[in-house]
Amino acid sequence: MTQVTSILSSLAESLRRHAGVLRSASVLTLAVLLGVLSTACGEPPTATEDPVAVRTEPGELVFHPDTRPVAVSLVNISEKPVVIGRVRVDESTPDWVGFAVGDDAKPGRLAPGERMTFHVGVDSGYFLGSGDVRPVVEAEGEQLVADDEYREGKARLAFTVDGQDHGGMPIRFEDPSWVGQYLGPALVKILLLVMGFIMPLASLLTWMERKQSAMMQDRLGPNMAALKIGGANLRLWGIPHFIADGVKMLFKEDFIPRKAHRALYSAAPLFAFIPALVVFAIVPFGDALCYDRMLEPLSAADVAQCADGRGGTPLQIAQIDVGLLYYFAVASLATYGTALAGWSSYNKWAILGALRASAQMISYEVAIGLTIVGALLVYGTLEPHALVKAQESSYWGIALQPLAFVLFFTAAMAETKRAPFDLPEGESEIIGYFIEYSGMRFGLFFLGEFIEVIFMSAMLATLFLGGWGLPFGMLGPAGFSSPLMAQLFLFGAGAGLTVMGVAAWRTGKAGELFGATVALVGIIHLFIGVWSLFTGWGTEIPHILVVGLGMIIWGGKVFLLCGVQLLIRWTLPRFRYDQLMSLGWKGLLPLSIANIVLTAILVYLLMPGANPAS
Amino acid sequence: MSNHDSRSTSSTIPPTPGTLPPPSVAPAPRVGMDPRPHAPEGWAPPVAPNRPAEPTEGQETVTLTIDGKEVTVAKGTNVLEASGLLGEEVCHFCYHQGLSIAASCRQCLVEIEKMGKLQPSCQVPVAEGMVVHTSSPTVLKARREMLEFTLKNHPIDCPICDKAGECTLQRHYMAHDHQLTRVDVPKIRKPKHKDIGREIVLDAERCILCSRCVRFCEEIPGTAELTMSWRGDHEQIDIADGHRLDNAYSINTVDICPVGALTAKDFRFAIRAWELHATPTTCNGCATGCAVELHTKHEQAYRVVPRFDPAVNGHWMCDEGRYTYKELDPQARVHRAEVDGATVPLADAIATVATRLTKARKLAVVFSSSATNEANDALRELAEVLATSVKGREGITATRYVLGHPRGEGDAILRDADKNPNTNGAHDAAAGSAGDVDKHEAELALELAGRAYDAVLFLDDSGELSEVALAGLANITSVCLASRRTPLSSACSIVLPAASWAEILGTYTNRQGLLRVVQPAWRPEHDRKHRADLLRDLMLAMGLRNVATAKERTRLLADEHEHAELQALVTDPKAMRPTLLRWANMRG
Amino acid sequence: MTISVKKVSLQRTTRDQIFLPAILEGLLTTARHFFKNTFTPGHGDVETIRYGEPGVDVKDYYPERFRGVHRLMHREDGSVRCVACMCCSTVCPARCIYIEAEDRRDDAEKAPRSFVIDELKCVVCGFCVEACPCDAIRMDTREHWIPTETRAEAVLGKVELMSRGEQSVAVQGGLGASYREQAPKADPRFTHDPR
């Protein structure tokens, strides 16, 4: 006990001593964890005192003209059994005729926690044109619509609970415009993702790459650029260097070699840069956002409905069913950028680099494609959003497909053309396909490379690391929950981190602060674990917070994976070209095929739904 | 070149040591006399008399053993020279191939079997069956101790000594002695930087008393200004009372001085010897055509030193010839073509000259006795071309002149009164053309002053014309192939940039009728070209084809004279590359 | 004639062949450095001297034998000690020393009329100091050559070089004739040559 006290006191001492120099990463981690903790500190949910002890999922039903019948659940959230009466559409609502409750809604008794699921459908033809029940008074909320358009409609799903009338569930019919449904949200999401995340992170990575490599090699790295605001001279660990770099690139001479093909030479950077950005369309950076009820806790069905586009929008720019194929299609366009840059430069080194790049990218795309098949077999979908949802409900891809993770990581690094796969660039031998480029044209290649790094991190996070989710379903649509696995994880990780931290801290003066930070993180884990033991840590939090946390978690994963890529880039030496090719064709390709076969057998044997014979 | 061959060929006529030089040849009257220079009656190159080495046919030979190797040499050879046949000569200071034997330095001591003491090898004539050891322990020890003795009073001020880098004492010290001094008493002080002549400064401290300079003054110019004075430690070189070392060959004493005791005022402190590149070439100071080396660095010449040539100059050259390098002053060079005072591209200038010459009605071409055979030959060809009528133009016969430096002083040793290197060649070329016989400078000046011509082509920038004649040049088409700014080239209306003698491969014909070779020390920069090539451009601009280049003319000459050395130079231009003195054998 | 080739097969274990353990080891090493240097105050193992930062004096870090800007030493009478022997300009690998000699008209006999060092060309090798027989040129100023705005400012003449210099009392040949009176007795250890 005294040892613990002494450790804690010296921990506090150490923290106090080094408070001024806490590095950004540890501060960020602490802030996130403390934020989570403080949110969790609210009252744990209890059964409502309302006689209506039944909750509808979703809370509000939204129909679009082409919506198929929707599954609706009634959940008993009280602590005693209830009797559900007949479920019907309330005839007193204006458009009750347009909706119908399916036959599977059977009145009956619901045990505590039990749920009854049935379907509700819509007759969208009823809403075509102005309709039969035209309001008499034209002034009040009249909708004047053409005969081939849909008007809005409202109704209510009504039922009785223990004989009392339940508040029911509002039903809405709407036909949002294309702009409101698709274009507007998409533009906002593109802005949010590109301007709010990708570009800042890519710029930051240019600094981070140099700073991190410096730290890895016992150097200082960039630290001199400063923002001079008033009297203050903000050095910010050299972060302003990327601003200085940007300014430099913009104002540098834009040189075009005399014999270069001017048009293609100018277009090549765009060919390399644009696909790198466009592939981000399929990356889900959060679950779904419900426009109307951001401040209330929502159920999974609510969010699923929003994810479907009804009453909300999925946090993904384009929800395409063939999502990953789209990625392959667009990413392979980037090869044109490099090939054209090399060819149009009229430089032998450039064309060598371009040839290497083309061969390398084509070789490794095969491996990437085959690697992902394993994940497809397990999760049964190509759509990234659905993939993440599937991981949420089972296990992360890294647990189910460890081999695929390694193979994909390797091939993805090769796709980004960075060390140890930087033969197309090979700055110590041929400089590569962009040897002739300068100024912002070079800047586009440079930035494009980092955007590819971010994209690969995002893909890794989406395919193998559960996208925006916390492990073991700790963060659901409604808020935090702590199943047994999560508790085990919290205790295990907490204990491990604490021991490691203390060990690192005790080894020497140099590791003191780092060790203390790790130990602190471990103790927080333990604390949350203990907390969740007593409370179940099931906390419903407002929808907007869940979405925000999800995005932060996703961003954190991407950032960390970028860091890992930088770490690899600055650790491993470059391959020789024959090694590169033999790794691609003789290593990754057979292994990924083996992974497919193995996964197929296991899926056939272990997943009943996947076995057509059963 | 093998020194030994030539020595034996010219051993019959020794110079007379100790006699006064013959009176210098007075400047010859110009008109009505054969202008071609000839060597004085009975003249022979000043090569030392009694230096047989390799036996020639019919000569009596002696066979001896040196360091275990048998060698057969001509009778009368001394042991030192015999050892030279086997490789390196025994190390020495006072012995010089071109001078008499003094045996004063005692550096060349060798062990000869059946002789009790070590013997100075330079003084011992070979004998049949003699067995000589040049590197036995005794000899090596003696050699070291002699060196240490020599160095006892030497000031070792190599940092300020001009000889450093080409110093025999340095070389022998590094090769044979290489030890720290054991002298701990003050050294003897003697006069430093003593002005003993027009060209020479003496540093008596550095002197090792080899007496080479004394013997030179006695034997070659025969003036005997230098002498040894005092005795023992205090012995030193000095000038004879009331005399100064002012003979016309005095700088040779600097060349033969094995240390830096005698330094030339002109070269003193100018540059360090090891920075220089040496180009073997020919002196163009007079009609003798001495073999010399031009020492240069970065396209600047620093000195001219004699090169051994038994056929012409032996080991020596005159002081006057040494100053010919001053003609190569980079400040005075002509780099670009000028037409009527304006700098124009060379091709334009050539075109202008071609147009104007073909339009000329009365034309004079001036051959130059200071230009090479190639240039004079090209001018001859041009004159013949101009004389030929072609379609649209009537041929005009140009009047031919030969112009050169004015005559100067000559003597019976090396200097000739004709101060042009190639008078013979120029006259050969001028006379080789059909038409007029050649005329003289004076006539040219008169005729120019009288506006006798509307076009004149000068092959060279040298030559002295009267002010009036020069003034006459300004108003006519006067073309000068000039390598430097002289009154003549400045007076001409068109100047074509010609390469100087330090930039070309070419030949002179000296007063003996021998072909003398000049080699390039650096490439001509800017628009400068060999004169023959400039004239070739001119002929090409006139529509001719297949005009020989300068190099082709040189090759023809070499073949004609069967001059093997020149043939090699033409075939392999790499052979002309100057040698860095730092790597070459040190002189001394 | 044949060239015999000895074939050596690489002995690779399975662990080597799957690469991953070695890669992870490497990553751990670099990561350890990264975390240590990033999260330790004062940047852990980073040895970089922060030149230009306030409070950091460059000269504190210069080693004892640091080679700085050249200087020319003086004689007793304040004249230049150099005798223009050109040893430095000869040995200079960058060819950055230009000397023109002149007659001194005293015992020292020879002196540089101009002595120019182009500090932009200089590679700070110190050969000139090694080569100097007279202790005339030194590089012990501990002054780092500071970039200048024009090239001409970086070309130092005799006056500037001498302005950094001081009197040298080293005994060497450069003193001219008077060195003989000052010469110490020869060290007996070196007088005997075992040869």
C-alpha cells in the first residue's frame, strides 16, 4: 500500500513537474478519456415512471415513396410484464389511410425487456397529387402539389398498453427533394471531410513525417518556423513549417521542361491528386446523423432509419453498394497520374520511375483485391458502412481476419508508393516520376501521397478496426454499454498499461513522464472498468454526442494508423525491385488466396447463415 | 631526345674557354644584301668538348662494372657519366655536362675496387675492368656525410627561396640525407640578396660553392666575371673587382645553380617553380632558334629556360631570348576580330576581308619573318589564289614583302643579329610565289606612305613602319593578322585575331636551315586562331575548297624534313600536353 | 581460364523468412526512440546543439582545436610574418588562397604583396596551417565564418587577415637570418639516425 502511495505521489509530483511540457498526444488522450468519463457519470438509465412502460423503436417512423415495409419494435422497458393491445394506425390522424400495419403485429404479453417486432408499410400512391382529403380551408397548411408529385403526410401508430392508450409512434411521409436528400448533405459532408479532416491532416502529416522521423533518429526536426502574432513568437514544435512549405510551393517557379508534353505535364498532378481525394467518398466516418432529434438518446432502429436516409443521413459521402469495387476502380486511376507524369516529363529518370510505379501498383492491386475477399466472405457485404455495422455486431476484422490485415497493410503501403516500397520515387537513385516537377505541381504529388496515406489508414480502420466504433460494442447507437468482453478488456488493458507504465517510469529519468502517462491511462481504464462493474456503465447519451464521439474515435484511429505508417516508412529500408515483385507475386498473392480458401472453409463450417446446406 | 648521340657528333669544335667573346656582328645594311641569316663562319653549337659516353662506331671502348652490371662506354668517359648509362647518374652538385670538371663538391664519391680511397666519380676516367660500387654502405655514408657538411652553413630558407621545388640540394637531401641538423653553433653569415648584375641577385649564404657559375662565365661567354673569394667557412662567390655579371648569357648561371644562390631578377618571387607547366618549344628571339622551355601557369607565361639541343644551342640561351615571353602579355592580346574599329564575329570579319580583297585593284601581301612556316605558306597560297582569274573576277598579282623585327645585336656564340625566328622560311615562301621578287621594309614604308596600294594584308603584327606609313594604312583596306596590340596592328583597319606562338603548333626555319618546332602551351581562347587557319577561312570564304589546315601544312613539312619528333606531335596531340614541373624531374 | 564461383546458400530460419518478427523488432526500436525523445523533457537522447536559440553560445560547443576563420600572424615589428612561400596555396585543396609575393628589402627578404583567402571556397580543412613553415597562418580564431550578403565580403585580404592576428613568437625559418641566434639546441634524440 505504501508503495502504491509513493508511486501515486511521485506520479503526481512528476506530472506537476512536467505539466508545462505535456505533449499534445497525451493531452488529447486524456481529454478524450476524461470526456467519456464525465459523460458516463450521469445517472444510469432507469425504467420510466410513465405508465407507458413501452418504448417504440424507432421513436419516429419516416417513409419515403419507395420505402419497403419497415420493421418496428415495441420494447418493454419497465420491470413488470405488460399486455399490448391491438396495434393500428390512429384513424384520427389525417393520413391514416396511407399506412398499414402488417399481420405480424400480434397483441399479447411482453415480459420485461422483451420486444415485439412487426412491419408497417406505406401506400405511396395515396400521397400522389393533392389527394382525396383535401383540406377545406386552403389557408391552413395547405399543400399545393402537382398530380405527379407526392405531398407530405402524417399519421400515428397507436396501441394500448395494459389497456391504457400509449402515446404511440408518429409516422411521417415525405418526399424530400434531390437536393435536400442527396446533394446538400453530400456537399456538407465533403466539406466536413475534406476541409475539416483530410487536408489539415495531410498538411500536418508533412510536418509530422519530418518531426516523427527526427524523434526516431534522435534529431530535433523542424522547430524554427514560428507564427509571429503581435509580440508572441509561437514556435509550436515546428508545426508552422507546413504553412511555410505551402507558401513556398505556391510561390516557387513553376518549371516545365522544354521538351515536356505541356498539356499532360500539367494534367498529371491532377490525375494523381484527384483520385486520391475521390476515393474518400466511400469511407464512413461515423454512423448516421438524425436531423430532428440530435439532443435525445436514440435507439439503434432510429439510427438505422437515418442511415437509410429517412429522417437523417449516413456519415458517408456516397453509400454505394459496390463500395470497395469503387475504391479499386478509382484508385487504379492514380496510376495514370504517375505514368503520365513520368512520360510527359521527357526525362529518363522520370520515365523509369513511372514504369516502376505502374508495375508496382498493378501488381499490388491484385493482392489488395484478393485480400479483401476474406473480409467480404465474413461480413457478407462490400459496402463500407455495412461492413462497420457488421463488425460492431460481431468482432473486428483484425480479430477475424488477422492474416488479411497484415497482407492488406503491406499491399496498401505499396500502393501509397512510400518506403519501403518507394522504388518509383527512390530519391537516392532516380528521384522518380516527379523529378521535373516544382512548385505547387510537385506539391500536389506530395500532398496526394499523404492523402493516400490517410486513405489507407481510413480503409484499414474501416475494414479491420471497426470504423468509428469502440471495441466490444462499448459505444452503441444509444450510448455506452459495457458487456462482459468490454469489462474484461478494460481490466486487462488497464492492468497491463499500468504495469507497463510503472515499469517504464521506474527504468530511468528519461522515461519518467512517458511512464507516468501510460500508467495514468491504465489507471483510467481500471477506473472505468470498476465503474462499469457496479453500474453496468450503460449510459444513454444524446445522439449528437454519440455521433461526435464516433467521428473522434474514427479520426483517432486514422491518425494513429498514419503514425504507424510513418513509423514503418522511417524504419524499413527500401526493397530491391526484384524483391518487391517477388514479395507481391510470390508472397502476398499466394497468401491472400490461401486466406480466401481458409476463410471460405471456416465460414462454411462455422456460420450457419452462410451455409446454404443448413 | 638522346643527349649522348648528339654530343658525340658535335665534339670536334670546342669553344675556347677564357677568351673574350668575338665582337658582335654589326647591323647589316638593308638594301642590296641577302637578308637571309646565316650562322657565322666556323660556328658550332656551344657543346662541351670532351663528353663521350655511348660509344660511336670506330671509337675505342672501355668495359667496366658498375654495381655488378657491365657497361661498355667510349674511352675517356668518366665514371659518373658511365653510371648515367645504367640509369640515374651518381648524385652530384658541381658536375655539369656542359662545363669542365671541377670535382669540388665531393658529392659523387664512389668506391672503386683497388683504389684505397673513395673517388669523385666525375673526375675518374673509366678504365678497362674497373669495378665501381655506387651504393655500397661506405658510399652511402660518405654521401650523407658530404650532404650534412654541405648543409652546415646553408640557411635552409626554402620558404623564401625561389629555387625551392627545383633545387638539387633539396632533392638530394630528401633522397640521401633526411636527418635533423646536428649543428648547434651559429651559422656563418654571408651577404644575402646582393645585386651582382643587370639580371642576377646573389645570396651567398645559400651557395654550396660548386663553382658551376664561375666555370660557366669562364667557358661559355668567356667573360669570367665571377670568382671565389675568401677561404674555408667564409669562402663565397663574388664578382671580380670592378666587374658586374653583365654578360649576355648571365641568366644561365641561375639555371645551372644547384641551389638558390643565384636568382634572376625577372623571375624572382614571381611564382613558385612547382606551379609552372613546361612546354618544350623554340625561342623566337632571333634566327638561331634555340630549343627552350616555356614555363606557364593559367595562360600566363613566367619564364623561358633553355632546353638541351646539341644541334643548335647546347645547354644555353641568351638573356635577350628569355624576355620573349613578355610578348605573351595577356593585357596586350587581341581576342576578337575588329573591322573599322568595331568588334565583330570572326566569320563576319573574314567575309568582309574576302569581299574587300577580291575588290582590291592594287594589293600588297606582307609575309612575316616572325610568323611560322605554315602561316607564310598559307599566305603564299592566298597570293596565288588572288592572282588567278576566275569567273566574275580578274586575278590581281599582289606585291610581296617580308616584314619582321628590326635587326639587333649578334655574337658568335648564340645570338644572331636577325631578331626574327623565321626569316628563312618567310623568304622561301615569298619567293615561292610566282611574280614579283620580294621587296624590303623600307620600300614598303615608302610605298604605303605614297598610297601605292588600296589593300594590304599583314601576316603578323611585328615590324616597325614609319608614322607616315602607318597613317596611310588607315584609309585603305589594311588587314593585320594580329595576336597583340602593336602600332602596326592598331593602325590597320581590319584586325583578325591570331594565336600567338605560345598557342600553336608550328615550325620555323632557323639560320642553319633546321626546322624548329613551337608547341602550344595553352589553347587559344576567344576567336584566336592559327594564322594559317585564318587564311584558310579566308580562302574558303572566297569560294575555294580543299584548303589545307595549319595542321596539315605542319604534317607536310614534317614529312618533307623527315622530322620524327614533329611527325609524332602532329599524329598525337596528347604529346603536346605541357608537363607540370612539380612532377617533372627537378632541374638543376 | 575459368573463374571459380563459390556458392554460399543463405542460412535462413523460418523466422527470417516471414520477415514480420524482424520488422516488428525494428519498429519497436524506432518507436522506443520516438516515444522517449518525444515525451521526455529536453528531448531525451537528442544531442542536437540548438545553435541560434537564445541563450546558446556557439563557442561553448566548439572543440579545443576548432578551425575558424584564418588569420595572419605578425612579426615583432608588426609586419606580416608570412614569407609568401605559397605552401598554403599549393596544398589548399579548394584553391582558395591567392598570394602575390614582393621583395621586402630587409632580412626577411620576401613578403606577400597581396594575400587573399576566399572564405566561400575554403573547405576549412586546415591544411594551410599544417603546411605553413613560418607559423604565419592560423585558424584558431574560434570564429565561425558567417554568411555575407555579397561574395566580395567573403574574400579576405591581407589587412583583414592581419587584423585578427597577433605577434607570433614561434621559432621558425620565417624570421629570416635572425632565427639562427634564437634557434634552440638540437634535440639529441633526433640527431642520430639509426640508418
